[in-house]
Amino acid sequence: MFPDVVEPLCRHREAVLQPLTEEEFELFESSSINKISHFAGKEDAYMDYGRFQSSAQGPSEIRQFLYNSLYLRGGWNGSGYERQFIGRRAVAVWISPTINLSDLGADDFATVNLGAPAQDEVIARMCAAIRDLRDVAIATRDVSLE
């Protein structure tokens, strides 16, 4: 997906995985905030894939590309997981190109059944359970109270 990142990342892995300096953080964060101006054609420090390809491809450029374009930030340590805020579990990190889903055709999508019942089945089960509950309530209510 980003083949030109692989070799420099392997070569500079140890340096890339070091904590960001305050200066790097400020630069990377300000370029992320200015992403809109970047896509509007204005010059800024946002490191997209094209800019990375024409850069020196050293540790700083790799770190900025990971931060800006792949959003691998605060809790990322190269493990394949990102630590979330305190008290939350680690979540898997997936790297893929950013695409506009509206540009894709219907055949570009696949429906994957994850084992959950369809919405119609869930509603049918709920209705049946409510009917059963109602029937039990009617059958066991004390008619002498009426």
C-alpha cells in the first residue's frame, strides 16, 4: 500500500519507535490540524505519501508520515496495537490507503456475516418474548383483585 515506506522504516526502526520530542509533536500536530489547507493546495508541513516519497526518508520524515497520514500516534509502539486513553483496552491498528467510499462501485463491497442474526430475526425474537411474557402475566394474574 505504501511500498516506499517499508525499507526506510526497517532501516530506521529503532529511531522511529522512540518517543516524540516536544518539537516533533508540535510540528506533527500543527500539520495535522492544517490538513484542510493541505488538501486545498496550500503549503504546509503535512506529510502525505507523495511528499514522503520526495523527502530524505529519514527517521523524522517516517515519523511524520506515520503521524499525519496513517494516524499512528500517541499509543503506537509498532506492536500492531495502539493503547487508548487510560482505562481502555489496546486496539488493533490497521494500515490501509485512505479512499473515498463514494468512489467505489457496488461490486467493490462484500457483506460479511459475523454470526449475528439479521435485524428482522432479532425483532421477531423480541416480539415472541414479549408475547410470551404477556401470556404468562395474563395466566398468572390474580383475578380476585379485579
